Amino acid sequence: MKYDLCIQNAHMIDPATKRNGRYHIWVHDGRIAKVISSDEHQVEGMTDAIEIILADEMIVTPGLIDLHVHVYEENTPSGIAADRIGVEQGVTTVVDAGSAGVDTFKNFVSQSIEPSRTEILAWINISRQGFCDGRSELADLSLLEPERTVELVKKEKRIIGIKARMSGSVVKQSGIVPLQVAKKAARELGLPLMIHIGNAPPELFEILPLLDKGDVVTHAFHGKKGGIFTSDGTLLPEAQEALERGVIFDVGHGTSSFSFRTMRLALSLGIKPKTISTDIYRQNFDGPVHSLPTTMSKLLALGVSLEEVIEMTTSTPAQILRRADQIGTMKEGTIADISLLKIVNEEITLTDSEKEEMIAHEYIQPVVTVKAGKVFTCYQ
């Protein structure tokens, strides 16, 4: 059999299958066809693939998944091209976090999802316009369309959950009501809810008790007043209870929502994010966010292990998306979404959302992306 692609002698790290070592990987017809330890198969003389990638100096992982981005370019002020932050940066799947609502989702599909080589899934905004009519989409309760949203989600498999942004500038006088409406719709669908947290009101002690196992709190490690830690540095009781229930704390870096100081405190208390996402969009692409690999590098520099950083961007988000049988894994027979990365051992200055700088001595650099068997060279 002539395979389409063979990745030779890669240091593969796949948390989903618990494989961490040197492997050869064969791809055929858009799927992972064979994975064999390099100890079991000699590379010399191998000619059973149309294309061969020599990966001795690379780390190979399941295709990276970014759980929170904004890629609706046409009708929102912040959308960025999905491929620019996707396959060109080692990321095979991105999830747009509420840029579109039920009134704008059809256009989002035609303008952003269908033309992109990167796979785009979506958290749909409970407000019918999403971000297409300003950034205070939950201030007017008449714009919430739970019934129509539920009907759309039942038909549209690319929608994986509901999004509600619960910060003062978004909800204004609506308080906790948009969250209650969004949560009711998510429960009816049996899907997760992603909650953006930021400046109060509403307060976290009002928000967190409404969340269930599998719901996602993005921007969980921001440095603003009223976050998951009290003024004396202890974890908010409602945050502790949420973690114990299985609520997922996500990084969601963004322009103003990730703090080295907050993350250091969390790690000192044994609290790690379950997922690493970027909240990347047009205005923060050139800094402080840059890319998912850059955001991963920040967690690596803070002391999270490489294996954990990869798990937070592959198998765990795949489980949240309910696609762990197809992506986020190197298991034979699954979709051939693969990221080829390098650990570059040189100094780099990393910056958080509070403009704090940190000197790191290594960082993750994307080299090649394989999306459903198609090979893309990453932008450097």
C-alpha cells in the first residue's frame, strides 16, 4: 500500500493514548493509518509514502485545538482569518466564541467557516446578533433568542455549545438574567456553556453556582479585581465548589484577561487550567497573544510541564467538544490532524495582559500542520 504521508522518527506526545516516545506515523486518505514505535520499524529504505517528513528534531502532537477565538471577519470589528491563527500556526481546529448569534450564523458559515482550511466550530451567542451589532450584546434582553437558538443548534453540528459574556460592559443592567437564559438553553440541548468573566457586575459568587460539570469559565486567570481569588490570596469558595463539580477553568488569554501573577498564585495552590485557549482576534494578534503556541509557551515558562500543556490543547478540548473519538488523538483510524512543533532553546520575552514581561529560555514554535492529511508549512 502506498500511503499519502509518513512522518518519520518523531518524538510523539499524545496524552489521549499515553504515548510519549519515538514513532513513525503514516497517513492515508485523511486519516491516521498506522503508528509504530521507531524501535520496531527501520527508517532506512522506507518508500511506502508519497510524501515523507523527517521529524527527528520535532515534537509531534495531535492537532492543536484552540477553544476560544474570534474569526468572523466580515461583520464583526475583531474577527481574524482562521487560517492565519489556525493551520499557519500549528492549530487544526478553532472554536469561535460567540461572534455569531442565531440571526448571523448563516452568514458566518458562508463567510468564515466554509472558505477556511482550518476547521471552525462555534459557541453560539445567546444574543441573536452575536458581536455584529456592538459589544454590549446582552444589555438588551429582547435580543436574547433562546428558542430559536435551540432550534438552530439541533440542526447545526458545528455548534458545540452556548456562549454568554458575563461582565459589566456586556450585560449593563441585565445582571445575571442572560446567564440564566443561556444556561436553560444549554441544559435543554445537553451541551456545555462557555462563560466569559471580567469586571463585575455580576459578581463571581452569583455566576459560578449556576454552572454545571463540563461548563467552561474562560478568562479564569485574569488579573482584574473580583477574580477567582479573594483579596488575601485564597480561592473564592464558589470557585472551589465549581472546580469540585467539574466546571472547567480555561485560560482565554485575550487582550486583558491573562495574568502571570494570577497564574503563579493558582499554580502555587495546585490549581491548573484544564484548557489553554487564546481569545485571539485582530487587535491582539500582534501582542500580547500572538498565537496558541505562544500562549502554551507562557504556561510552560510558568512551570506547567510540556505533556500537560499538550494535553490542555489536544485531548481535553476534544473531550469538551465531544469529538475525542476523531480529533485530539493520534489513535489509528482518527482524522489526521497533526501538529509538528519545535522546542526552541533560546531566550524570548513573553508578555501577559497586564504588560508584565517574563524572560523564558525556551518556547514552542510551530513548523508543519497536517489537517485531515493535508500538509501546511507554518508561518514564522
